[in-house]
Amino acid sequence: MKSETVILEAQGVVFFSQHDEAAFFEWLGKLDCVTNYEGAGIAIDISVEKDKVDEVQMRELLSLFNRYKINMNELAVLDCPEFSTWLHDEGGYWYKSMFG
């Protein structure tokens, strides 16, 4: 069975230096669930293979999106029973941005 790929849109990402930009793309490149990324106007489209998103990958995506002030609502499409319990913790720094 083929895994579903979703596109997360990172709009208006601000990089404060060349190394900051390089770090962002290096971070994306380290995530097993990210299969591709490319610029599209003022956005970066990030292709994510849903079957490869486990708790570790989800926490990394949350951290990346938080660090670069990307709309975390984009990540809601990756919610699944495997980590839904902690992901829906209203005390989590991501909760209001994702589900609120």
C-alpha cells in the first residue's frame, strides 16, 4: 500500500542569516518523513509521507515550525492515534496554534 503524502505550506518564513536558512533546510533534510521541499512564491512547500511520521518526527516538526514561526495549524493533518494523547494536551506549547 502506498503511503499518503501531504504538502505542508510554510508561508513567510524569515531567515536572519545565511546560516539560519541553511540550518532550516538541514533540519528538514534530517527528517525521515520529509520527502521533498521547494519554494513556491513566498511559501515553502514541504512534502511529508504520513506513514513515516512517528512521535519523534512529529516532535521535530513541531519544534521546527515553532522555531521558524510557521503556522502550526498546517501540522494538524498529521494527527493520528499513535500520538494523539500527548498532541491534544492543552498545556502543550503547540496546542492553541494547532487546534485552537
